[in-house]
Amino acid sequence: MRKCVKCGKVMVSDLRLKVNGGGYGIVVRVDEKQKATIIDDVKVAVCPECGYTEMYLEDLTNLKD
């Protein structure tokens, strides 16, 4: 359960981000010497009260490697 940092309400989580003009979404990756490692798909949470929106990653295991 994610809480809004602006107003403290429970946010609607596990939403997907779609970029207009491209159906591929956004992924976070680390580029190291011509080798790209995808960390995770970006997820979005939105506060139903004030509209504050945040992006987050759920699985950080590839980041820690």
C-alpha cells in the first residue's frame, strides 16, 4: 500500500505507463560497457484525492547485482 506524500491518502498502485506514439512503455536499464541490463518495468501510482503521480520499480534484484 503506497501513501501519497502530498496528502497522505492511499494511492491507486500497480498502474502501467503508456507513452503516446509508442506502445512499448518505459523500462529502466543500466548500460555498462555495451551491455544493457533491464532492471524492471516502470509502474505508476496515482493519488485519487489530489492527483499526485509517482513512478516506481517493484523488483530491484537486477539493480543489486
